[in-house]
Amino acid sequence: MTQEVDSVRGDSGLERGVQGISRRACLIAAAAPAGWLAVPGQAHAGGQLEEPLMDSVRTALSSAIANQAPPEPVFFSTESRLSYLRWLGTMSDRLRNRKPDWEVRRDFLQTVWYESKRAGLDVSLVMGLIQVESAFRKFAVSSVGARGYMQVMPFWTRVIGDGDPGKLFHMQTNLRFGCVILRHYIDREQGDLFMALGRYNGSRGKPPYPNAVFAAQRNWAFEAKTNLG
């Protein structure tokens, strides 16, 4: 049975889902270098590269960033809500060692879920990216200046935000920027997650970073159970 998909309301046009990982990505995921996952306290971001954007793209990204509604999930059925709560409980257990406080953990997971769904991204992919990028550290800063959970480069706040890079340490702002930017790169690469992840890291076409994210993604996989009774 196909599970009913939870929805997040937004006017950004980013609700298109990623239909799945390409065969190429599946083949390379098993070969992820251990070094990317073995240093939990280090931010591994290479940093997105600033590129010229068409006015229409800039406007769309700015619009996607601007709507700062609270991360409140919208459910169309009791089963979809129960599925979300099962996901939340499962992920909370897995994240407990990194974020011991329940309320902090819950707010983080709810926001990741909301922003991932809003941008049409697989939540486990976003969790894997955060693990590799910042080891789930809110105030992580890389050697090239990328900031926060999703290691967003400060130039993005000037290109599509209000120009205040300090806001990248705000949880929802950082996750919003990161998910919107990743969605943008996936669209640019026509759905090729391997190439999009490389672009996100500033290492397009090179395997270490995408391999590491695909390997970390497996830590956050969740199989929803549907009540067939």
C-alpha cells in the first residue's frame, strides 16, 4: 500500500519531491570514505561557490527563503500523523547521544522534517548531509566560513536573503537556506543527487563528499509501517 504523503504548505514551488536516488548514487554509496564520518567534531564543508543567478532564479530562491512560518507539519489523515510521530520517536532515539535535551531534539527534528518536505527533499538525505557537514552542531563554522547545521556560506544571505550572515546560526533559518540551496542544485543537475551534492560542497564531480552523505543517510533511514488492519 502506498503511504499517504504528509504535506507542507508553501508558495515557493519547491514541493516537488525527489523521486529516488539514481543507480549511480546507489553504487557509489557503499564506498564512502570513513574519514568523512569518523571525526564528529569537525565541520567538513568545502563551501558552495558563488555563481551568477538569473533574475527569475534569484527571485524564486528569495521567495522560498522569505516565508518564515513556524515549522508546523500539516497532515491529511490520522495515519500520516501517526507515521510522522513514529518517525519522530525513532529519530529522537538515534539522535539522543548528540542532543541529550528532549525539547531541543524535538524542535530540531521537527524543523528538519518541515524544511525537507517543504523543499521536496528526502528527510534522511538532509539528516545525512547535516551529519557530514556539521555533526549536528548548531554553531559549527568551517575553515572557509560556512555556518551552522547545513554549513551555508554567508554570501547566500546577500544573494537571496537580507544580508545578515549572523542569522545562519538561527536553526530554522539555517535549515531553510540549506534545503532551498540543495533543492536548487538538484534542479540544476536535473535530479542527479551525486552531482548536486558535489555542487553543494563546492566539489562538483568528485566522489568523496557525495559518498559520505549517502553513507550517512543510511543512519537516518526510516521505514514507515502502514496499518493494514
